[in-house]
Amino acid sequence: MKGGRLVRVLLVCAAVTLLGGQLAAGAASRPEAAAVDPTNGAGDAIQRFGSCLAAGSTGDLLLVLDTSASLQTTDPDADRVTAAKYMVEKLADYVARGEDLHLRVAVAGFASSFAPKLDWTQLDSTSVGSIESAIESFESQDTGFETDYWNAVTGARRYLADEAGDHADCQAWVWFSDGMFDLDKRDTDGERASYGLTKPYDPTVELESDAAADKVQAAGQKDLCRPGGVADALRFQGVTTLAVGLGDSDTFGLMEGVANGSGSCGTRSAAHLGDFLLAQEVDSLLFAFDKFADPANPPVQTQKPVCNGAVCSQGAHVFFLDDTISKVRILGGASIDGYDAILVDPAGGRTTLKPGQDVPRGTGVELSGTWESPRTFDLEIAKTGEVWSGKWQLVFVADGAPAGALGSTNIRLFGDVQPAWVNPQESLSVGESHQLEFRLENAAGTPIPEVLGSASLEAELRPQGGEVVELPTLDEGNLASPQSVDLTGVSSGPAVLVLTLSVTTKGDPGTTLQPEVREYRLKLAPPASYPTLPTSVDFGAGDDTKPVTVTLPLGGEPGCVWLTGSEVASLPQGVSKASVTSTSSEADPATGSVPVTISVDAVGNGLVGGSLTFATTPKGCSGQQVPVTVKYRYELRRPRDTTVFLGLLIAIVVAGVLLPVGMLYLMKWRTATVPGSSLAVASARGPVSSADSFLASVTLGHQDTRVLPLEGADRRSIVVTPWVTLRTKVGLGLTEPGFATVDPGPAVTSSGGRKLPLAVQDRWVAALDPSNPHHGDVEFVFVLSPTASKLPELLADARNRGPELVGRLRESLGSPPSAPPGGDEVDAWGATPGGPLPPQPTGSPPGAPGGYDQW
């Protein structure tokens, strides 16, 4: 962000400062700043994600942080880093509390583009440190060019889709930004080389003027929110979005719309899928990120005045506890310095918390906590049996408290009561009615006959295809009554049974707890005599309009299947039509498998997604037709436009020779680096002959990879293993691209030679033992993109082609020299077996015509 746009941002910040005192630099200079707006971001998206985790699914959480240069003004102290680390710490506590909670976390940044920082990491007590280290690296990342929302959302969606697997409906991302969607013109050759002249959402316009930047920016905003656009694609994937804006509310209309659909952003419902939170400094960031810190237990958010000099009723944050509550966690803070937070128990006992001081011992309860900032504390109250049931209050008090000073709390009451489906089933048959029975139970699964207070239970069945099936609401008087659910006319396929329990604790008036949500994933199965289809179909990725055909295998009992219809939910910009067809029909149904073909009328950048409806009948193709809904996806990417490069080349030739050519070579040298923010690396070492390889019995998975960071490293010389170093070179010809070579010893790559493209990701290298290249072990190194999704494919390729390529490489070395009289055997490199590697020859080894450099 620069030039006129930076001026506009500074004017916005100045206006905010004048109106509310929210962004002044020092704590003492902003006595009336509110910690957080508790009504902001109301919704159940976070709890939906938490209930998905509680149901036993593996969850993915992607944290995406803005790195634009405007952060130097809006977040000079890297408060976003403090808040994000706090969220990860609390999430780790949340995961540790459950026996079957599995959450993976990844970290990325964005400015002009989406840039992964930390690949998917299982969150637990041992990994918190590495995740926090990745987040801490963003403290100095505040020089980014632009604030490109389109690339942030599209990059996050694709990154999540690559990992979706069978838990696509249990993914979420936290998106932080300090400003609006903002593009800039390219003023210098360096900016043109680093950021390109075009954007994928409007490749016809080059960003060489403010007017061009404004036009492309408008195209990106339109593509985010148009029907079937980027926001709709994100919702089609079922991804939960928590967007956090740092600054003035007028700046974030587009970001909020992408998150929750406000402002008519997209046509696909964002219900249960998106929240937007507004923050204005470190304390409000802590409150915003805290909302995601315990997904299954979203807080009750409250703001009350700070009392002047003594406890006052109008400033009391009140909550009622009874024996169904086992613990309370409070994130609290005030908009001024120098306050006391006074906790009043049901017996009238008082405990005072003072900023920066240790949390004192409680009276009749166990207290623990920390100060997360000079104004914000995290407090936990645990039941000990002495003082518990009744009315509790937390009051913020300050001598001479100014008018408008506010105290804020996020209060979580942890009740030991949850809804349960008695005798849950993995599948229910469609076309029939089923009796379902529910009950209340504690965390150990022991039934609870009644609650102390009042309770109501809502149940609904959400099929992947079709309308939600709602069951009657139950109260504490008829919770155990069996309920009938009619699945006549409901499409078979995946479904979720969602139970929502609302409890009000005993008291006058009592405290209404956040609803307790529990999900059960099941399959709506066709009748027993019917065939079954996969739950989804992936057409892969494409960059042209050629039709793509995949074959869906049929399971279950023999029967007949044919495609009856399709619905498109998401289309990239520029693609007006996508159709899915099949050779199957009612007159000629499929019996063993169903071929389906997708066709598009143009190429764009984004997701083609929707659903297919099939009819199924039993063997003999007679009987009642049962519909089956299957989701599909096809990722489109527009091919790179070479027009700009050819135009530049012609201009260079016309303008002259020496200076332009020199500038070109300088640019080639600058760009002759390995791209990306990190590499994933896996390796294995063992014997290889011309006909056999140890890889035949080796299995490698994502857990066997390690992350090799590139940011801040020398991208021209990357030490991958002791035997493999990748060094980049500049192509000698004007149009010859740069490349990477493998040093120091003899090696061959999956490209068939010694060279690799600069984009070394998703390639393999076979390196010979430097001390015994003819007969020693061979190390296979798999250099991968951060997601490591190509590892199985590369491993299979290395098994098939590795022995032949290694054999040819060894032949090029010539015969090993005989051992000197009375001495150790010396190999072709002049090294004794197991000894150190001698200086490498610059030409060919003896007896090796052409040498290994030909590789």
C-alpha cells in the first residue's frame, strides 16, 4: 500500500482517532477506548466448527495474517501476533481436554499474494512452540505490497481443499487484515518483476496506472461476491470463516460480506459458516481471537460501565452457577488503566485482581490466571465444593473513572451436561421412518436424569443434498420420549444429526448458557437391495476447455444407476457454463460404474463446484427409484499469459543490445531463485541395482516429511541433505530459463538429467554415495510443495524409473579403479570407502567419457 492509498488510510485512522479515541498511540492517551463490542460477530459458525471436532472428525484450522505495509501504522507493536499466539495456546488447552479431539493448524500470510508459512501441524502440547514460532515470524512482516483480498480468500480455499480428504466439512480459517482490498500500480521495474503486471481476476489490464489498479480492484471485488463467485465457492466447500478486522468498521464491509454474506456478498447461504469481528488495539484483538479459542464453548460477551470508586450494580457482570457447572473461564479487561477487577461470590466474599499482579488465592474456589496485556486478564474459576452455587459478579472499579469507560468480559461456563443420541447408528435407510431417542449425559457418558434449572433440546438432520429435516423441540419433561424422523423422499448420502441443548442454570433469574451442540455424522443409505455411490467426485484441475471424464465405482448390491440432473454452485469469473453429463440414462443405465464428464465453455481461475443427482434402482432396473446426491469439484486455472514477456523481449531488441541485454541478465539473475516460502522434504537411503531398488519396500507419508523454510534463506544454494545441495544457475541464452543443479557428487533427477527447473517442488533426486558411487547406497530425496500431496506419485515414479537412471549414471562414471598395491580400494572419485569426500573434479572422472556433467 503506497502513494495516494496510504494517504487515504492515514486519513481514515485520523478520523477514527478524532471520533472515538480508539487508535491513539499510548495507553494513557486513550482512556475511553472500548475493549471490544460484544454484539459484534454474533453467530454460531465457531460453535459449528467446535461441534464438528467434538464429533470425532479431524479438523483443519488455517491462520492467515495480513503482511501489508500499512501495518507499520495500524499495528506497530505486532498486536496481531500476541492475539494469535493467545488463541493457539487456548486451542491447545481445548484439544488437551478431549480424548478424541484432533486439530491441525497451518499458518500463512498475504499481501499481494497468498504465502504459506507453516504447513499442516497436529496441534498438541509438543507442537505449540513451533506453531507460535511461525506466528512470531510475522512480527517483522509488515512491508508487503498491496492488500489483495481475492488472493487471500482464493489461496486459503485452495490450500484447505488440497487437504480436505474425508473431513471437508470440518475446516476453518481465521483471516486477519488491517485494511480494505487495495491494489497499486507498478512504478518500477522491480515491482513489475516481483508482483507482475496483471491479476488472475482481470488479466487483460496491466497495472501501470492508478486508473488501471482501480479497474482491476473493482473486478476482484466483483468476483469475490458475485453469484457463484469466490465467496460462494468457499461456502460450497463448507469452510468456516472467522474474519478479524483491525481498524474502523467502515473499512471492512467487503471482508465482513465474504465471511457472513452481509451486503449481498454471494448467493449461497453463509449460515453456520461465517463470523466477522472488529478490533481496534491489542485488547480488542485478544477478545476477538478468544472467540475461536474454545470452538465448542463460545463465550457470553458483555460490556458494562466501569464503577467510580466502589462496586456498583450497573457495572456488574453477573452469572449464576449451580452444580451442573464445573468451571468458569473469563477473559476480562477495561478501556482504561489503573482499575481493579473485583470478583464477588454468592456469599459476598470479594477477591481483587490488580493489573500486572499475580492472581490472588480465591475464597472458597480455586483461582488461576494471567495478564495477557496491561489491561486484559484471563481468569479461571474451578469448583472446590466450598462456595459455588448462586449469583456471581465481576465488577471493574477505578477511582475517578471517566464517563464512557467500559469493562468487557468473555465468560464461558463449562457445564458437565450435554445432549446425546441413545444407541447412535452409522447409517439410516432412506424411504423409511426411524425412531430416535435422546438423553442428557455428562462428559463421562453417564446419563443425567434431570438438570438443575431448565433445558430444551432441538434436533435436526442435515443431508448433504436436500432440505433439513427438523424434529420437534423437547424440554426437560419429555427429553426421553422417542422421536420419529421420516426419510421418505430424502436423498441418500452423507448427513449430520445436530443436537442443540439450551440450559438455564437454577437461580433468580439464572444464567442462560451458550447452547451445547453435538453432531453425529452418519450415512443416509439406500434400501438394502440398492447400489451405492461415492459421496463426492473430484475432476482434478485443468487449464483448458477439454472435457474431463472420471468413472464412479458402484458399491452395495447390484442394481442400476443413471444421472438425472446437476446443479452448479460455483463458477470462476469468465466461465458462464459448466455441464456434467453421463452416457448412463434410464433407458441405458449403468450397472458396474458410472462415467461422468464435465465440460466448461471457458477457462478461468477458481472452483467449478456443484452437486449431481443420480437415480438408483435394485437389480433388474425395476422398483422404486431412490435419489442419490453427490458433490463434485473441478479446479480451473487460467494458463500463464506470455504476451507480456514477448512484448518486453521485442522492446529490448528494438531499444538496443548491450544495456537492455544486461538488464535482462540482471533480472534473470535476480529471479534465478527457488520460489515459494518453504519446501517439504522426505528422503530414504539404501541399495539400488540396475534391476532392483530398496524403494520397493519403502513407504513414505506426510508424517515422514520435514519443512525446509526458504524465507530469509539463500534461495540460490539450498542444502537439502548432506549428499544433496540445490544450486541455481542463470540460463545462458536470452530466453533460456534459469535452472537448478544438484551438487556436490554424482546424482540424477526425475527430469532424467542433473538439472531441475527453478520450481524444484514435486521432483526427486537420486544421489550416489560420494565415497563409493559404484556400489554404495543411493539416497532418494523427494523435494515437495508444502502440502506434500505429490509424495505418493513421486515415490511410485522413483520405484519405476530409479534403478534404470541410477544404472546409466554409474555407467557414465566408468569402471572403478583397482586398489593400489597394499592399499585400500579407491573408488572413481579417489576416496576410500567410508572416507571423506575429496575435492570434486571439474571435468570428467577417469574413464568416463563426457563425465557425469552430461546428466
